[in-house]
Amino acid sequence: MAVFTDVTPAQAGALTERLGAGTLQRLQGIGAGIENSNFFVTTTQGDWVLTLFERLTAAQLPYYLQLMQHLAQRGLPVPAPRADADGQILHQLAGKPAALVNRLPGHHQLAPGLHHCAQLGSLLARMHLAVADFPLQQPNLRGRDWWPLIAPQVRPHLPPAQQQLLDDELAFQQQVAASPAFAALPQGAVHADLFCDNVLFDGLPGHEKLTGAFDFYFAGTDSFGYDLAVCLNDWCLNADDASLDEARAQALVQAYEVHRPLSAGEHRLLPALLRAAALRFWLSRLGDWHLPRPAALLQPKDPGHFERVLRARIAQPWHAVR
């Protein structure tokens, strides 16, 4: 989340009135993140999040918004897009496609413990089960087809050792993707970016309950195991050496498997999927760092973090205990 396109209170207020979401009381830009222009909105009817989409097109956006609507209708704690009188959930504001969603309660847990990881694993599995009848298909736009497109753009900015790591990992992932085991992985609509800062908890310290998951704008059709790997690389990380914390990782996977047991192929390929998830975010952070876009409040993240994660996943392959 960042602010690339300014929105005036008059513009935001006109939208909330048109959507029957109340009279605008407060509009505040959100500085975290890097993709879209985001604002906290308070009206006489409650709290909302307004997003103006800077990269995604109006043709791509129905997938994300309808996925959120689909999950919310099945009782999962995700933001529900606000529709207009005609039932449309994609709007226009300041010349950009826009959406207004309800703001979920709670706060981030950026140093998650066992009970946070277990709740995340449970939610992730229920999301994967809930998309069984989601009818839309759209590729993961930061998936395997994107990696060889962005890599040549960032490669010239890297020293030789990082160039070699990038080349070797791309070749390894291409080999994995060509295997029958990879082709057999269960797939569906996945979040693909469910980091700690995209999940909310509320309650007394040590007894927090998961209250929401948001920012579905990297979602796409991909393997459920890859979605799990994305979470493991963030929620279960040892900050000192980028290894996986065994207890948290097992808690997350075990809670996931209460609802959706992993297939033998998912277990077998999990080390490769963990590497794939690390590569994806290393590449995107390299792009944000070396190929920046102008934006107010933009805070690009250190690409070195996911380089360390990738090297750790290569050096120490991790399998969940079955």
C-alpha cells in the first residue's frame, strides 16, 4: 500500500455517498506497501479502506474483488467489496479503477507465536477449500511466467554472486515446473501474499484471535502448496539466520492439515516451493528497489531479506513432519 494518486475528501465523499456507505468524516493515506494507492476512510456508517489500482487493469480486477466477495460470503474474515445500487463492486475515482471495502478490526502480529501460526494455518486451509466452487480463473501475475520477464531487468544491477544465484534458481525452478509431480499439485485461487502484515488479530496479549486477512491483489490461480510456502517463509522465520523455526512451521502445517491434508506430492515438493516463494519475493523487491515508481509515502523493502531466505532454503531444505 502506498499513495501514487491523490484523492480529495470531496472525491472520496462523493463515492461513499453513492455507495450508501455514509458521509465522509476522515480520509487518511496509507504509507505501507508498494502497489496501489490506499486510504483509510471513516464515515458516519463505519470504517473502510479505499484502494485505487495503479497497475491492475479494469479487466483483471473482477477476479480479485469477486474472490474477496466469494470468501466473505462463505463466512471467512476477509474484506467485502461495497457494491453500488446496480450491484457493481468495481468503481472509478480520480481516473483510476477503485474499490471500497470494510475495514477489519484488529492489529498485526509481526512477531507471531505458535498460536498465531496455528490460526493462520487453519484460515489458509479453509480459504483453499472455499475456492473449490469459485468460477473465475486468472494466472498468478507474479508467478512463474513473470520471473523470467523481470529477471533480465534487475540482473544488471546485481553483483556476480547474486547474478549466479538468480540464474541457478531460475534454472532449478524451470526444472521443477517441468516435472509430472509439479503438474499434479492441487491448484486453485490463492492469496499468494499472506504475510504477517496482511493478517489481523484482536484480543488480550497471548490470547489473540485472528480477525481478518486482506490485500488479495496478488491473488491468482496457483498451487495451494505454493501459497502455504509463502506463509511459512514469513510467519515462521528465524530472523538471525533466515531459517525456518521448526515449532512454528509445524504448528502452521498441522493446523492447515486439520482441514485440508496435504497430498504426498505437496509434501515432497514443499522444499522446492519454499525456494520458489523466496525467489518470487526477492525478484519483486529487486524490481521495487532498482526500478522504482514515483509515489508519495512509498517505502520499498530490502531485497536482501529474501536473498537470505532463498539461500537458507537451498542450504536447509525443510519438510513438514507427517
